[in-house]
Amino acid sequence: MAVSDSVVKKIILSYTYVAIWIFLSFTVIVYNKYILDRKMYNWPYPISLTMIHMAFCSSLAYLLVRVFKLVEPVSMSRDLYLRSIVPIGLLYSLSLWFSNSAYIFLSVSFIQMLKALMPVAVYSIGVLFKKEMFKSEVMANMVSISLGVAVAAYGEAKFDAWGVTLQLMAVAFEATRLVLIQILLNSKGISLNPITSLYYIAPCCLVFLSIPWLIMEYPSLRDSSSFHLDFLTFGTNSTCAFALNLAVFLLVGKTSALTMNVAGVVKDWLLIAFSWSVIKDTVTPLNLIGYGLAFLGVAYYNHSKLQALKASEAQKKAQQADEEAGRLLEEREGERKNENHN
């Protein structure tokens, strides 16, 4: 009975973490859309919004790591920071800038459909950087996802070429960042959780974003006599963005990255339904058919990754069992020699 209770408790906790992550991810996306959209809050300054998030998150991450010491910092030299963190920070800032900019031009539902291209971008860039092996069956899967997204784009009622370009660039920069994390950090045995990521990367993003901000948005904000920072709106928005990072920390730490991928699919469908029913964005049947095809491709990709992960873990366990058996044989052989010697 005790075992049964512990299993039930673990399942309930897992579902709770998933629900919290879906809610916060959903909230941040819709909140950003609300702030940036010209027909809603009408504050079309995506770089400024991203900088507010980064300033808020880096300040809280500093407090958690350095002041309250709730999270352990990673041992990092200046050379490693410049060679690894700075390029990752640059890509992250570009990814956030372009993805937030896309909300001005595209509907929430269509942006989620375009994000289905993320596995295609990650795999393609992984092959380019020789982190992934080129396999024809995987490439066929990538083509099916791309075709599904193309059908969804063709069926989009309010297609905006510039908005699509911004979102595709955001996907490309984010995919490159994920591949570089494997090359520059994971391969060196360095693992950053969402809090230490913000601690090291958010200030870097802030510096990179300040350059286009000074050129593109600061003059307009400076000359706008009606501008005032709404602390309630931007404070709660930034709090949600930081809470989302904590939720990622909990979800991946207590379950797995694969659980997060599956939860991401549920969140995407919820966002599409919300965009259609509440925001009143037009979602056409062709949109849904195209995204359905892309969704099946992404689901198959995640399934293949899970099978590969299981096979790798099984191989590791078998190898460890062989090593353990070899060690026991050596010990027994040593004991026999000692007995014979005595």
C-alpha cells in the first residue's frame, strides 16, 4: 500500500508540474501577444519588451544564485564565458527579439504552427555542424513536417510575409543556439539549468539587445510624449516569464525533457483553440490539415528519439553489467590465488 501511495503521489506531482508549465507557457505567449499587438495593448516595441524580461530575470537569477544561494553557480573561466556563453547569448537575444516581433504581424495560432519547424531546423543544423548523422528516413520525416507547415501557411487567412520571415529567423536562431549548447557546453561536461542559464546568459542578451534598441526603438520611445512604463502590466508579464523558467526547471528536473515535448504539443493545440475561440483569429480547415500533418511528423520524430534514447540506455546498462561481471570475476580470481598461496 505504501508503494502504491508513493507511485500515485509521484504521478500527481508529475501532472501538476506539466499543468503549471502549460499554464505559464500559455500565459506568457498570450500576454506577449496582448502587449505587442496593435489592436490590443498597442505597445509595438519587441526589443524593449525582451530587454525588460532579461533585466528582470537576470536580477532575480542573481539573487537566487549569489544572495540567497538557492542555486549553485557553475565553475566558469573568463575564456569559457567568452567562447561559449557570449555566442549562445547572441543567438538567444536574436531568437527572442524576432519571435516577439512576429506577434505584431501574425496570429498566435499561426505562430504555433510555424514553430513545428523547430525539429527540422535543429536536425538540419545538427547535420551541418556534424552533431547529427544524416539519415534518409529522418530527412523524409523532416520533409513531411515542412510540407505540413507549408500547407498550413498556404491556408493562412492573414498571411504576412514579413511576420513569417521573422518567425522563421527566430526558429533558425533558436535551433542554432540549441546545437551550440551541445557543442560548446554539454560536450565539456557543463550543464546549465534554467536559473543558471539566466544568471550567465540574460545579462549577455541585455548587452546585445541594447545595440538595436538604441538605433530602432529608443528614438521613438524618447519622442513619444504619451509613453509611460506600466509597472503593473510589465511587472506581471516579467514575473510570468521568470516563473516559466522555474517551471521548466521543475518539469525537466522532476520528469524529463521528453515529457516537456509532449506537454508542448498539448499546449500548442490549446493555444490554437484559444486563438480561434477567444482572440477570434481566423483558423481555416487548411490550417488545421497542414498543422495536423506537421504534428504527426513531430510526434513520429519524438517517438524515434525516445526509442533511440531507450536503446542507448539499454546498451549502457548492458555494458555496466558486463564491467561488473568482469570485476567480480577478477575479485574471485584474486581470492582463489590468495587461498592457493595460503
